[in-house]
Amino acid sequence: MNPILWLLPGVLVGAAESVLTGAIAKRVLRGQMPVLLLVGKVASWAAILLSVFFLLSRSGAMWFGIGAGGGVLAAGLSISVYTLAKEKR
């Protein structure tokens, strides 16, 4: 399989992790303790990272990591732009 094809799953995982982190942060700032979200986040990181780094080749894991970083960045920027546009109205 072409290593560049691992970018898309990496982007999707990175975006999902970014959204999950945002949900956890919102609940913590409201004074709630999101135990289930924290357990879910740790479990998803463990499942994804262990499978990626033990089952993929070195180049596949590298491209997946690049995609995950890009997904976190893209999701963070998108959420920030949406929030700023929503508050401006």
C-alpha cells in the first residue's frame, strides 16, 4: 500500500482527537469531571498508536503521524474560526 494513503486516516484520527480534547476542556472549565471522556481518550490513543506503530511499516507510521498532526491543526483552526465567526454575530 502506498504510504501516502496513510495520510487520510491520520487526518481523521487527528481531527477526532482534537474534537475530543476540546470537549474534555469545555467540561473541565465548567467545573465538571469528564471521567468517561478521559478514559475514552486514553483508550483511543492506546488502540490507535499501538496498532499503528506495531502493525505498520516505518514509512506508513510516519505518514500516519504526519496526517494526525495535520488533522489536529486543521480541526483546531476550523473550530477557532467557527467560534470567532459565531461570537462576532
